[in-house]
Amino acid sequence: MEENPTSAKATAGSKTGKYLKYAIGEIILVVIGILIALQINNWNENRKNEKLKYSYKVSLINDLSKDTLMLGKLISENKRIMKALGMQQNRFLGPETPIDTLIKIAKDEFDPELNTRFKYNRNTFKTLIASGSIDLFSKEFNDKLMALISLQDIERENSKWYSDVYSSKISRFSDDYPVSGHQNSKIYNSIWADINEREIASGFISLTDIKGFAHYSFVNEIENVKKQTITFLKQIDSLR
């Protein structure tokens, strides 16, 4: 008995349709699998980035916290020196104070050191920039961080200028009247035994004024940096 051509074509068409549906189903499953894999990969990547971001944030907090502690110590130290210097100036600038008081303070009591040395903790910041990981944070976070770094740079530049001015003054003064504190040195004492009272009085008053100004300016600079650092530390958890 011969097969009906129409029936054969229908059967073939039916099989083709089934194969096509099966193939489409397979493609859909593959696409879904790929999408799921991509989503999982993105989730893992985001999770890794968030973990890295948190690590940097903790490290940055640690660096800035150390800065605030050191700045606090520098502020206290410089204020103590300013107070001592002010008391010395009151002693030798009194209306009835003899020149011998100024000479004794300059020779035996004056502290020539100007403690403005400081280095900010920037290890985390440098790593963020070098690695490009700073892009993990928001623009707002980065803007505030960069503003703080800029303020630190300005402080260092200004403080260096104050220090250089004072260093130049103390160097010129010490050429004629050494203030190194070697009171037991015969040569040291012989220099101080032959001095021009008017010259030393004028030079020492100017020297102490410049030293006081340098300490005062330095304290103002680092107090501002400390204040802004504390503000940033308080905001850091709310900044993404």
C-alpha cells in the first residue's frame, strides 16, 4: 500500500516543528544560563569591590586618625613653647628690666629649635591613586578627600616658609651670638663676654618675635588641618 504524500509531508513537518521547538528551547536555556552566570559574576565582582573598598576605607581612617593624634601633639608642644617664649619676652621687655636679663635669657635660656617637622600618613591615599582603586568611591567622597590632601599640601608649603624665614634669622644671629647652649664651653663664653649690648638687644627682640610668629602661624595651620580631618572622619561612613 502506497504512503500518502500529503500524510508524509505532514509527518515530516511535525517532526521539523518539534526539532525547531527543541532547538529554540535549548537556545533559551543556554541564554538563561549565560545571563545567570553573568549575574553571578557581577555579584561576585561587586562583592569583591565592596570588600576592597571597605579595606581601603578602614586603612584610610587609620592613617587620618594617626595624623590627628600627631597634629594634636604638635599643637600642644608648640603652644607650650609659645607660652614659654612669651614669658621670656615679658621678662626682658619690662619697663625697668636691665639689659643683663635679656643677655642671660639669650645666652642660657633661649630654645632656638622650631618644631614644625611633620609628615602626613599618605600610604593608603598613594595606593588608591597608583592602583586606580580610588574609582571605587563616589565623586563626593573623592572630592572631599582631595580637598583634605590639598589642605595638607598648603599647610606644608606655608609651614616651610615660616621655618625658612626663622632659620635665616637664627642663622644670622648665631653667627655673632651662638645660642647652642654650650654654657660650659670656654670659647662659647668668651664670645658672650665681648658683645655689643644694643646690637644683641635689637637682634634678639627681632629673633624672638619671628620665632613667636612662626610658632603661632604653624599652630593655626595645623589646627585647621586637624579640624578638617576630624570632620572628614566623621563623614566618611556616610560617604560611599
